[in-house]
Amino acid sequence: MIDLIDFHVTLFFNVMACILTAGLLILSRQLRSREIGVRLFVCLCICNIAESVISILVYASLELPDSIYVESFLLFYTLEEIVSLCHVFVWLMYVDYLLYRSADHLKRRWVAFAIPVAILILLVILRGILFFVPSISDLFFEFINTAAGEVVTILEIVYMVVSVVFIYRYRKNTGRLVLFRISPFIIPIVIGLLISTFTDYSVRALGYSIGLINLYFSMIDIWKYEDSEHKCYNRAYMEKIREYAGDKKKDYGGALVFEVGGDIVPLMGIIDKELPKEVEVLKFGNDRLVAFLEGVNHNLLDSVSFMIEDDVGEYEDENAGEPIDMRINRVIRKKDESALAFVDRVVGT
């Protein structure tokens, strides 16, 4: 028999997790988008709902008749750990995509994310199979059982730490400021994991639900500044550009202003290839892009412009009937001009 207090508390926590996460999916119009980042976020929510339901079944199975409760408990407990591992796997992919906004980059890295998860899933399944093998000693099974449970929790924490490292390395290597806030997501999850590990209450799913809600509100700020169709920032991001320039977080020295008469999407692909990763590109209307650069001079601006123009020419030669039709204006910061005044002058040109 299980402690009814423990069961009712766990039931309450997991039902609340289901309600909060399902409510987020149902009520948010932004989460109906087919954009990759949104899909990954929805996958996180679905994993959390599944984990909440399975956690309830794990506790409820302990009240089943002796003839079936062991098999039922082992089945549901195994499923819960598999879903937990899938949860952190999707989280790491989500962070990678939020940082680089590149499906190609994600395709190059997802296998590395998946290998540890796949190995642990096999270990968890093996534990379930070994339970029904009479020749296996109790000591060996206990070792496999303990190892599987502990390593699953450790991997969850490790993947959370790795996501923080990804963000730190991204900021260090690119110089870009990360708009989304990760700590409001991770802190409730870690607290939930620790409570679930050291007490009889299962609050992991509730921790994830609170973290997902916090992350969602952080994402609203990102969606406000992003043009997801063209993989660049929109006009509203100018307030951040002016903030960075005014606070001297960014020392903008030059800008490229693209006047575009054709399709912007292939041009953004060319710009991403030729410009450094820290360069911020903003879209003004349907025919104008502005890229702000740090530490540049006339020669560097000219060199980058010529490379982009060459790539555009090659694209138009290879894709007849799909002209980009663009012109580049180069703007350099004056010697006695502040970064903020330069940004305002570029936008005004």
C-alpha cells in the first residue's frame, strides 16, 4: 500500500502540470505556427503532459492487485524515464535552434545530442527485460536498476548545464546578446528534480510546466523582435540596437544598407554566409535591409559588399527568373560620431 498523502500530493502536482501545459498549448496562438522553434517548444509541452500522466499511472499502479502490479509499475516507470530522456533531448535541440536559427546547424548536431539519450533508453529497457529473467542475480539486477535511475537524473541535469554552456559559448564566439532568458526555465526544473529525487513526491512535471511558462513569456519578447520568415530582426529591434549603442555594449562602426527590389529570402542566405555571425540584420518594410557591423573601415565594407554582390550575381545566373535586384549602400561612422548617433543616422538615410 502506498501512502495516500504522498499519492494525493503527487496527483495534485501532476494534474496541475497537465492543466498548465495544456492550457498554454490551447490558449497561445503563437504556438500554432509551423516554424521549427515553435514546433520544438510544442514538443517540450507534449513531453511534459505525457510525463505527468505516466507519473500518475506509476503511483496508481502500486494499488493494483499483486498479480499485475509489478509488471504495471515497471512498464509505467520505464515509460516515464524514456519520456524524461526525450524531454531533455528536445530541450537541447530547442536551445541550439534558438541560438543559431539554422535547421542545417541542428541537423549536424542532433546525432551527438541523441547518442547518450539512446544509450540510456536501451539501459532502461534492458532493466525491464532483466527483471523477468530468473537466472539474473538479485544483486546484479539491483545494480542495473540503481544505475539506470541515477544516470537518467544525472543526464537530465547534465543536459541542462550543457544548454547553459552552449549559450555562454555562443555569446563569447559571436558577440551577440541572447534575448531569451534561460534561468527562469532551468531553476524550477532543477528544484523539481531535486525534490523528486530526495522525497516521495513527484514534482518533476510541475517544475517543467513552470519552466515552460516562464520560457514562453521570454519567447514573447523574442517574437516581438524577429522576422521569422526572413530569418532576421524586424524594425522593432531598433530599440535594442539603440540600447546597445547607447550603453556602449556595441561599438558599431559601419553599416550596409540593402535596397531590394526582388526576393529577400535568398539575399538573407547570402548575407548570413558572408557577414560575421555577430552582425545584426534588420528588415525595414519589404524592400530594405540594414546590417550593423563593429570594428570596420571603408576597405572592409567594400570587400564585404563586393563578395555579396558576386554571390548575388551567381545566384541570379543559376536561378533565372528569380532576380534579387538589390543595391548596397555603404555607411561608415564619422570620427567624432558616437555609436548611437551613427545608428540614428543610418536608419534615417
